[in-house]
Amino acid sequence: MSNNNSFSVRVEGLSKRYVVPHRDEAQGTLGRVAAHMREFFPFMGRDESDYFWSLRDVSFEVKPGEILGILGRNGSGKSTLLKILSGVTQPTAGRATMRGRVGSLLEVGTGFHPDLTGRENVFMSGVLLGLSRKEIASKFDEIVDFSGIEQFIDVPVKRYSSGMYVRLAYAVASLLQSDILILDEVMAVGDAAFLEKSQKNIEKIANDGRTILFVSHNIHAVRSLCHSGLLLSKGQKVMQGEIEDVVSCYMRQLHGLGEQRHSDISDRTPFVSLVQAEGWEGQRPCTILQWIETFDSDGTPSRTFETGDTMFIRIGYEVNQKIEAGYFTIFFIDDLGDRVQVIYSLHDDKELEIGTRGVIECRIDDLRLVSGEYSLTLDFGQIIDGHLKFLDCVPDATQVRIALGNYLGKLGLRQNQGALAQRSQWRLLSD
């Protein structure tokens, strides 16, 4: 942990465990009685299997003005971490230091009293943040306007829809001048207009020097809003760093890609055998695609390229009989799992005479993809009655890395400014 005092959130060795009830139920009546006795009389002792660790030895720091995206699968410990930082629950071990007022928006149903009206809950939340009634009143109209629920502000919040609830709760948390804002899935509820307004508001909060801890399964929102990221898995910290690196690691984890994907692409051989590779749902109907290898413009095997380069992709194939009207497809998949480019052999005017065994080469001139790591999915099929029917498909057959380089000059492209690089020419027609 850094000794730098310039932090707004510092978490040190944070752990949280819960008792797993009735572990001994399978052992009959005596087992259930023993479980209940241990639950109510701790001196009877428990062993480690009686506990579930929701968080275990998590440490990190967040600087003022930083937006930290917290990622992880369901059950990874994200919500437990936010509840501890919000003061909803206490840690079993470790400590969290929060400098300043903390405003939080956790899951729908927390933070507001259901029997109080929206107006009453706004003032109650402000008092809990340590604000005077006058300070809250000065922000009240802005909160109501931002939430867009003016005609329902004097209705008990238990009558609100989940969207109305979250809009008001977000407006309260963000506009009552908390120094640290904790947001859990605020992008999961609300219409497009509210989400756009929320994103702009989050950026403004960070520019004002306030700190935001942001949890969302909306990876596009995490990427566009957050400066850095924290990845949790099974209650433990996997990594913390630049948001692009953390998102890439999370997406590899989410899609169940092998440990090989965690090694550096440039260290792996460009030749990949596909004989034992799995299909979309495990076993492939036909093992036609045998291997794949990528080459640079000089014909040297490579997995690393720059935008604008020429890339060669060679695919070895083997079929039991000659295929009429056969075709190959290469899908470029980014680290979010989106198809950013699809290339068919059918795009070439020349018809392919596909024998029972051979190697086919795809040449891509002026590669337009921007910086990133891409997975290549291969597909082989046949045109039957005007329709494309796949016969063999290998997802994540190989991976390549592309760097933008100087393709677009010194300025290049900022993060999240598109998947393709397009050169252009500009001229002034008049003053």
C-alpha cells in the first residue's frame, strides 16, 4: 500500500465472512441441533467450513477526482465491498478509511424509508450526510428537476417504480455534495435519456475533484467513464490498474478463455492447431478447420500488427468430399465480445475451387482496426439454396494484437472513439 497521503479512499486488508447456516442438516436431527447450538453459542466452536468469505484481504487506494470502476462476476464481492464502504455493514477484518462525506446508491430498496415521501427522504438523506436543512433546501429544486419526478415528490417512495426510485436516489446522492460517491448498477435502471444525463453528471462530479466508486455490468459505460479499474473474483482482488487492462482481463474471465490468453500475445507462436479445438457448444459436427497461422506483409509468422498493415491469414482445411459452393468466414471479435469486422471469402469476386484438403490464404490490405487485442473466430460452410449453412466453426481460434501507430498522425484516437481508423483529407473552401 502506498504511503502517499493524497487519497480519498484507502482499503487495507478488508475481509468479510458470513456464517453458513445448517451445514450439518444432512447428518440428521443431531446434526441440525448441533448447528443451531453453534449458531447461538459461539463458545461451542466452529471450523472454517462453517463460514463463507464474501471478501478476503482486499486492499486498494483511490485518489481524489478519480472514477474507479469495480468489476467482477455475480458473487465476486462487489456489493459486499460497497456496503462496507457505505457503512451498511462492518468488516470481519481490515479497515477502510474514507476522507469526506460519503453518498451511496446501492441496490434498489436501500437508502430511503419506504413510508416517507420523496420530499421527506431527500431531507432525511441530507441530514444523514451532515447537511443543514437550509443547505438541503438550496439543492432541493435541482434534485427534483434532475430526477424528473416532480409530480410524485410527495408520494411515499414505496409507491415508486424502480426507475423512479433510482432516479431520485441518484439525484440525492450526486447533488448533495458528497465527497465520495458510491454507485452500484445505477445504469441498470432508467431510460436512455436518464442514463445519458447520469453519465454527464458523473463526469462533472469527477472534474470537481470528487471521487466515484462505480459498479456496473454495462462495460461500455465503465470504459467511457472510469479512469482506473479494480477486478474482484471470489472475494479476492485480481488486479487494479488502467481501466482498459482491467476490462480486458475481466472479459477474458467472463468468456471463460484459457490461461493462455493471460500470457503476452507476442510470446505465443502464430501457428495454432485446431484439431482439438471446441465448437460453439463443445463438440464440432465436422473437424474441417485444421489449423490457422497469421503472417505480416513480409511473410513472417506474427501475431502483432499495426493499423494500415497487410495481414495474411492461412487456414488449413480437410473435408471428406469435395464441397460445391463452399466458403470461409473470419470474425474479428474485440475484448467486449463484439464483432467489429467480418470477412467472407464470398466478398472476393474469384470463385474458390475447394478440394478435399488444402490451405487457403486471406490477404487483408490496409488493416483498419484500431489498437486492441482481437480474437479470430473461423467458420466454414456451404451455400445451399441461396442460404449460408455452416459446417464447422471454431470460436477464439487465435488472437492478434493491433497497434494504431502513426496511421492517423500524432493525435491518433482517444479511448472509445470507434473500432475502425479512417484517414481523411480536409481543405478550407472559404474564410
